[in-house]
Amino acid sequence: MEGTELNLSSGKSIGQDMVLVHLTSTTPESPSMLPQLETVTRAVLDNITGLPA
């Protein structure tokens, strides 16, 4: 079974630094999973940038 590769990258600034998250999905369901992958990416960025320095 051949999958479709879907890459999703996003970043968020923390002062002068930036956090980058890159997700790659290679399952056949990748395109339909985009909303869930975007939610995960946002949650990771929000959690990391919300940590105390």
C-alpha cells in the first residue's frame, strides 16, 4: 500500500528565538488527517512557548 506524504511545518517566536515543529505523515489517510495534524502542531507550539524560561 503506497501512502501520500504530507509535510506540515509551523513556527512560533519566543522573544528572539523561534520554535519550529515539522510533522510528516506517510499514511494513505494523510490528506484527510490535515485538520488533526494542524491541531497537534498548534498544541505543541502553544505548550512549548508557554513554558517558563
